[in-house]
Amino acid sequence: MRTGYLEAQAGASSLTGAYARLEAGARLSPDLGLFAFGEANQREQMAGAGVRWTFGW
């Protein structure tokens, strides 16, 4: 089953000030997903992508 998500955050940190973050992802199988994100604050901007593998005991 494939599902996706979109998450947006905004807030303030005592170290970096105001920030905004956007993350989007897709679950390719029950335990494997891909995601990408972007984040910006008053000092820097960053972006990245990754693979999320989940497992149970």
C-alpha cells in the first residue's frame, strides 16, 4: 500500500530564532519510505532527502 504525507512546521528557537520546515514523503511498502525536507531559519537554509526504514521487535 502506498501512502504519502506532507508536514509543515513553523516556530521559534532560542538558538536560531524563527524557523520554517517542510517535509514530504511516500511510503513504498509497510516498512520502507522516502522523504525530502527543506528548512530555513534566520542563519541558514538546508535541504535533504533520505530513506526511512521501520521495523518492530
